[in-house]
Amino acid sequence: MPKVAAPSLQGMKHNFLSATATRGYSSIYDHSAEPINGIKVGVANSALLSRTITGVKNNKQLQDLGIASSSTKKMNMCQSINDALKISMETDPKAIVFGEDVSFGGVFRCTVDLAEKFGPDRCFNTPLTEQGIAGFGIGVAAAGHTAIAEIQFADYIFPAFDQIVNEAAKMRYRSGGEFSAGGLTIRSPSMAVGHGGIYHSQSPEAYFSHTPGLVVVIPRSPIQAKGLLLSSIRNKNPVVFLEPKVLYRSAVELVPECDYVLPLGKAEILKAGSDVTVVGYGSQLYVLENAIQLIERDFPGTTCELIDLQTILPWDVETVAQSVNKTGRLVISHEAPKTSGFAAEIAAEISNRCFTRLESPIGRVCGADTPFPLVFERFYLPDIARCYEEIKAVIKY
Amino acid sequence: MLRLGSKLRLASGANFFKGTLGGARFMSSDVNLVFKIATESYIGHRIEDLPATDIEMSKTEALDMYYKMQVVRRLEMAADAAYKAKMIRGFCHLCTGQEAIPVGIEAGITRKDSVITSYRCHGFTYVRGVSASKILAELMGRADGVSKGKGGSMHMFGPNFYGGNGIVGAQVPLGAGIAFTHKYNNDGACTIALYGDGAANQGQVFEAFNLAKLWDLPVVFVCENNKYGMGTSSARAAANTEYYTRGDVIPGIKVNGMDILAVREAIKFSKEFTTSGKGPIVLEMSTYRYGGHSMSDPGSTYRTRDEIQHMRSTSDPITGFKTRLLETSHVTEDELKALEKDAKKLIDASNVEAKASPEPNVSELFTDIYADTTSIPSMRGRVVSETHYY
């Protein structure tokens, strides 16, 4: 029994407390993260990132695009997003970037240098007016231009909720196809950051996933963020692009310098396996990667298939269903609370599609059904130990 | 008397001056201080009368205001230091430079009046009667914090103090609602609803204005104009930067928010105005924050260091009030120094107290979500084994 997982709540809490006393949750995004039971954890050690030229050459997504050998530059996710914005503005003279504080680079520095390079007519600050930002962007998009809006934190997107849900998502439908907000992309930093508390940590993807007409995308890495963002900006539907803010600096890859797009609505199989399918997206994938490593070490012969959803809406049912038909087991994990979280939709659809193939109930490891806490972040987040326990329970069912 | 007071203050924190405000202020032995402030301290919009420029108050009250400004500044300095020492996590917004507003407002109202403000709330939390140690403990995520450590910097509350609100502008319509209850109860009290120059551009601020004027609610809208909405200067964010005129048909007054005397007088005037059935009023208080928007903003990328230094040296609310107090010749330098020392002692002691407070129990993760836990037997945690049973 590894010390990160224990059978009872009591034991688990005890173990977890002693573990976090020295390590802390956010350390898995820290280069100095200590190994857990011999497994090197965290983004810095992740095999999911292409940090070397060989890594880039072996990157399946880049191979599919035929750019695995193109020239690359070391970038973190913040820089690759900046690069995507730069390319979109270079290739589309109608593209504009706006939001709170973006002209001096934005609070996370994702829009740095854009105002200098493209001028104040194409990259500019807005007042603090989220509903206004979204509505303005819809107008820009409806008039045929490319609107790239930033909502400073995903937690601030709710004043813009009406505009996004009622106006952006439904414009094509309610005008019989005459108008649309297809040129609108709303970028917003989301998910936990280690200390964000109530209003700087939420994962609102499930709210938007309930809205036909929207596309919801969440990247996990610099290479992927660039390709998916360029794809989102050029996509003819309004896109909510939620960036796991904890990865802005912690996730570093050699990113192709060229202009490339990754397909939306398509999941990526990050690691093939035969005994259980594990589905996640965004920063949660690094937690799942480590949980899987521990499972495969503790239960020799067991292999887990890890799938990155990439696009939350419309989601890639086929890839997940094919995988579950092969493995017979499914665990889904996200930071958002469990009740009505996106894992619920996946579980419902897969239990329907794969009912006769399922060997165990579908497992979900999610944020607790509580507001996102300040002081209890590490007791809220679905961490390595909780994911390990759930995968194990599903395998041993 | 003040020296005796200093011991009491240390023992009972913020509560000491509650007593002095209620009683000692009217003691016959207390000296009355007279101040004259510049007529430019106020500019009106759709209003004939303006607050007084000849201001009288007891020496006890004046020294109380001075002391509280010192406490608020030192509280923010302690928060700054604790943040940099990684004792505080999360987002933290300091009001250094803006102390005249919370302290001046509290001096102009009573505890029956309500206050609701934005995320820059530490000063208001203190003047509304929450101890500095509870504020620091909240910042540090401790059990003795004002919100049990569950909120942090932006989420602090107190008696008739409705927070501490993190979403920009969201508190302003709440202020109208709170004012409605004052009117409904006919209790003669009003609501002070504060927001910043950045929040002034949020649509719901205008929705709140309309409701308040439509129903003549006893609410004083106060725009703390510190010149920058996060990193954007007000002129680059607002087509009309005369925030006191933005209530349209609602009368407004621009107030020198770096002068605590003007703030106190404008609030007294506005309370009288709005509780006498004349409806809402919009005050713009021009002020300045010395630090960045939050701890992650150095505050120097969108303005010059010279500008900050200039404001500190020419307009500091504490230094300015100190000069005025000394000019009365009823207050000595030593008296003020003693108060400064007291404020420092209070914050030092509060810091120790806050740090000694334990982290909250993990079960608190699941409390305060719904009112009636009896109909909700349990709440789901991350995995089934972590289900919390009430």
C-alpha cells in the first residue's frame, strides 16, 4: 500500500496531512517537487510535455500535422498563447485583442508586446466591464471581424454569462444563419493556482457546456495551447477558451514557430492502455499522469489509457467510447465540483454507449461540492492520492 | 487620559474607541477643535448646498480619527510584510494612501448605518469594529479569522458591514437593497455603498442608481476614485471621469478624499440628505493608492514612481491631518507620537495573536454552504470515502 493512498477516510486524511506538510499541493507544479513513492511527480517531470527535440519529433499531434521536424522555440504556456495571438493578428488584419489591462500585457503577461507590435487600434484595454466586453465582442464578430476578448479570470465571466449564453451562442440560430458571433473567442484563465481562493480558482466549463452554439476548449500544454487557440480564433463559432493558469509558467515545451492549428472537438490519447480509461483535461492531466504511474507500479501488468478531452463542447464521444469498449472501465477527473460537473455528462453518455462492455461503475474524482476554498485548497482538489484511490477502486471492482 | 487609553486599547483592540466615541466625545472637559478646509474640497452636481468647510469636533474624536488612520496604515503594512513572508496566500488588496475614506466615513455615520464595499476592505472591516487580529488571522487563513479563514483578503464582514466583495461592482446593487430595508423599517439609517473608479463602468452600477433614485432609497453611493482601475488609468477607461455626475439625475458631490475632514463632513451631509427623503446621492472621493492594485502588481508599470512619490509627499491623508491637528495648538506632537506608538503596539500584538491562531478544522470545508443542513444529510467530497455527513 503506497503511503499516498489509504483505504479509510480517517487513514487517508492522516496520511494526506502528513504528506502535504512537507510537500503541499501546488508543489506538483514546482520544479523542486519531491518524488512520491519513487515516482517523480509534477509538470516539470511530465512525459506529456515535449521538452526535447526528440520529444517534439515523437509528438503525435505534430506528426499528424507534418510539423514534428519544424523549427521550435522554448516557450511556456503563457508565451505560446502570446505567440498564437501574434500569429492570428499577423495573418488576419481584422483580428483585435481587447480586455482588462491587455495592452500592457495583461495580468498574466499573455498579451505582452501586442499593443506595441499591432498598435492601439488592434490591442487595447477595456474598462472593467465584463458584460460589456462580451457584448462588444459579439458586435465586432457579427460585423465580420475577429474579436479576441480576454476575461481576466474565469471567475469574472459570470457578469458576461448572459451575453455569452443568450447572445453569442444563439445569434446564428435566431437569425436563421444570417448573423453569427463566430468570430468571437473569449480567453480566460481558469482552474486552481495554489492560492487563488474563492474568486480566482473556479472551473466554469460545465456551465458553458450546457449551451448549444458554444465551443469550449481547455488546453494542457504550450504546443497544444498554441494550436488550439489558433484553431479557436479561426473557428466560425463563438469559443470559450479556458486556460489553466497554473500552467502559464510551469508548463514548458519546444513549440513549433510556424502557424499551425489543432482540430477542435477531438480528444487526444496521451497514453495507450488496456485496463482502464482515464479522462481529464487541462492541468488535471498531470495529476492523472502521476496517479497512473503509481497504479501501474503498484499493480504490475495493469495499464491505463489516458485521454485528454481538449474540447469540452462538442466533446469527442467516439474516442472515449472506443477506449472504454476496449478497457471496460472509466475514471473521469476534473477540478470543478462533482454535481453536474462535466464528468457527469461523460459518465451518462458512456454508460449508455458502452453499457454491455462496462466491468465496473464509472468513477469520478472531482472537486468537492463546496465553493472553492482559500485555506482548504488541498482538501478540495482531486489530487494524486484521490485519483489513485478511484482508479484502484474501479480496477478492483 | 490618552496614556491610560493606550493600555486599554491594547487589551481590548478596536473596542476601546467605541466607548470614547459614544461617551467621552461629549465630556465637558474635552476641547473643541475648529478647522477650516478649502472651498475646493467639494464640487457639486445638481445640488445647491454643499457640506460645510468650517468643521468643529471634539479633540477626543479628532485624535480617535488620527489613531484609526494610523492603525489602518500599520494593518496594511503588516499584511504586506506577512504576504511577502508567505504567511498570506491568495489575492490581497491594500488601501495604503486611502485611509481617510474608511476612517472618515465611519466618523460621519453611526453603527446603525450600513456599509458595503469592494475587495479593498481591510480598513472598513477594522473601522466597523472587527479587531485587527481577526483581520490578520483571516488573511492568514486561520480559524480566528473574521470568515473563519475561508474567505481571505476580499471576504471580510462585520456588524452592519456587508463585506468585502470580490467581483468588481457587484456590491453596488446590494447597497440599494440594504438601503431599501432601512427605508422599509423607517429606522433613520442609510447605506454607504462603495465602489472604485474601475467598477464605476460596470453596468450594474447604473442599474443600482436607477433603482435607488426611482424609489428614493437612503443610499450614499461613494466612488473611491484612486485614479486606476487595476492597471488602467481612469481617463483611459471612462468617457466621463467626473464620477460624481454619473448618477445623471442623482445629485453628486466631488470630495477631496485625501482630507479626512472633508470626507467626514461630506458623509454627515449626505446621510442627512438621503435620510430626509431626498433620495440617493453620489459622492466621488478622489484618493490615491500608494501600492499596486494587488500584491502581484508592483504598481509601477502604468504610472511613474515620481507620481507616487509626489502624492505621498503632498497629499498623504495622515500627514495632512497631523499638520492640521498641530495647527490647532490644542494638540501636541507628543500626543500624536503616543498614538502612533499605540497603533504600532496594537498591530504588533494583533499579528502575534493572528499567527498563534490555528488553521480551521478540515470539516469547515463543508460548513456554511447551505443554511439548513438537516435537509441535506451529506455533501460529496472528491471521492466517495470523503463524503461529509452533517
